[in-house]
Amino acid sequence: MTTARIREFLETRRPEGPCLVVDLDVVRDNFSAYRRAMPDTAIFYAVKANPAPQVLKLLADMGSSFDCASVQEIEMALNAGATPTRVSYGNTIKKERDVARAFALGVRLFAVDDVNEVEKVARAAPGAKVFCRILCDGAGAEWPLSRKFGCEGDMAITVLERARDLGLTPWGISFHVGSQQTNPQAWDGALQEASRIFREMSKRGVELGLVNLGGGFPARYLKNVPAAEAYAGAIYDALRRHFGNRLPETIIEPGRGMVGAAGTIKAEVVLVSRKSDTDATRWVYLDIGKFSGLAETMEEAIRYPIRTARDSDAMEPCVLAGPTCDSADVLYEKTPYPLPISLTVGDEVLIEGTGAYTTTYSAVAFNGFPPLQTYII
Ligand SMILES: *Cc1c(COP(=O)(O)O)cnc(C)c1O
């Protein structure tokens, strides 16, 4: 949904070229909705979803903490007003010198999923708290993050014991159920495994305290998604089922769910063509593509709502592509996208739900096209 404020901004300012407009009121509402739905859970906004300083400042002022993946993201969160105790270095893949820099900035909470990583953290951030990420298959997610991060539960036990032996504080378990997770029950299996690790660690004399529930909370694209309360209900039920009365401290790390719906991209039709006189399929080329912010159309995973001024006209499925000279720069072809037959060169299109994972994916100058212009209102 494009908000009235975004429409008014586009109509009065008429910005030239493709651009993203983010409505901070939506971010504020989303943060409040998570806080209301999960009052006992700390919110660590995943900075990579949209690191615009105004977004970070708003969230810092509202009391958010921040999940950061690099020293640069940590500095952005601190510049926005977060204290280092409200920052987690959540990337399991860190250079030791970056761990040292984060530690010098005051960060004391680090993610690990391997003993080599634990050793780096122990040397560069002595005494810090660590949580171990466990694998999660990402079933039910439209953008799964499955194999790259996390380890099997038994290995997590080894990793956390090693952390204890090296003088770190083994603090808990994390996982990510996959981004744009449309099934609120998806947390159950990982919470069961987390509770097993808590018990095993307890037998070894280590009382863990934290379950980091990760991100995955969806934004609305073409289909409706369950509200924050549905996720909160399913997660709290699973926590009680697996942890009984000894509920751990919990945190969530929403990225997409916090900012996705807050943004709309304005783009322009550059060309409408066919490959031959008899070709049935029209190709519609926009002035924005995979390399200027729409990278999540990779394998057509994320399907954005697209609005035009001609949406009351007859529709026809089209191949939708970006403007660069790279043949990978096609947004939707396997499943063509229905667009008005009357759509023509120079028409404006609104690509909705683009507040998350767009500016950060935008190349600095592929073919000389500038990075995605952003207006935060
Ligand atoms: C990217 C990321 C998130 C945010 O995920 P969303 O699905 O956008 O909510 C949270 N935690 C970690 C560790 C991440 O890498």
C-alpha cells in the first residue's frame, strides 16, 4: 500500500528518475505493533533491511536495539543514538580485527556458529556474551536463509562449551526461520531444539539465558500475511510448550516486517516491445531493475505489488525487466506479471512494499545508473 503521505510527496515534489519513498509513520506503527504483541521480548532491528539514518534514529528513540552485521552497521546504530549495550554483532562470519573494533566500541554480544569463530571472539572480545546460531530449514519462507548460517544442535553444545572454557559467557541460542516467513508455527521446531540445548548445557553446569528468535516476520506483498499478534501467539505458545515455567529472555530481529511496507518505489516505463510481429508476450522495461534495488526478484522470490494509473484497463501478463545491459536484469519472466495493455512509454509505475532490502542492494553505478535515490518522509 502506498500511503497518502507518499502519494502527496510524489505528486508535489515530482522527483526525477526512479526513487524510493519511505513513510516513517509506517515504521513507527510497525515497531509499536511488535512491542504490543511481544511486550516481554526485546526488539533488535536488523539494520541491513534499511539503514537510512532517519529510520535508525526513529527506532533508537523508540527504544529499539539493533542487530548489526559489520563494524559499519554498528557505527550507524551508535550514531543513531543506540548505546553499545543495545547492539548485537549478529553475523556469524567476522574478521577478528572487526570483533576487536566492535569490542572497543563497547559491544558485548556476539553471534557464533563454530569453534574457530568462538576462538576469535575469545581473543578479541574477552568475557563477552555469545549466542550460538543453529540451523533452520527455512520451510514456509519466501526468502529462505537455510544452509549458510548456523550449526547442528549437538555442535552448538560443543561451541558453547568451548566459549565457557575460553572465558566467554555462553548466553544462548539463535536461529532464523527464513525471511518472509508466512507460517507463524515455523518457530516451534527451532524452539524445541533450543530447549534441548538449554537442558544439555545445564547438565554441563552452564545455565543459558537467551533465545534469539531472529527475523522472518513478513511484509505484505500481493497476499495478506498474518499480523504480529498471530506470530506472538504461536511463539509464546511454543516457548511455554518447550521451556515450561523457566522461560528464557527473548529477542526478535525484525527487518523486512519493520520497514518493508513503509516504502514505495516510483519508476518509469522506458520501453514496451515484442520480440517479433507474431510474439504474443510484451516486454516492459522499467528504469529500475535487479541492480538498482530489486535484487530480491532473484528467482522471482519476492513478487512486489505494482500499481499504475491505468489499472482499471484490461490486463495482460508481461515480462518485466530492468534497464541495464545485463540479461540477468529480468524481474519476472517465468511467471509473467499482469499489467495494463494500455501501459506505454513514459508511464509511471509504483512498486509497493519496497522499504526493505532495496537501497542496500542497489549497485553504485552499474552501466552508470546511479544508486537508488531515497526520500525518508
Ligand atoms: C537479515 C537478518 C534478520 C532480518 O530478517 P528479516 O527476515 O528481514 O526479518 C534478522 N537476523 C539476522 C541474523 C539476519 O541476518
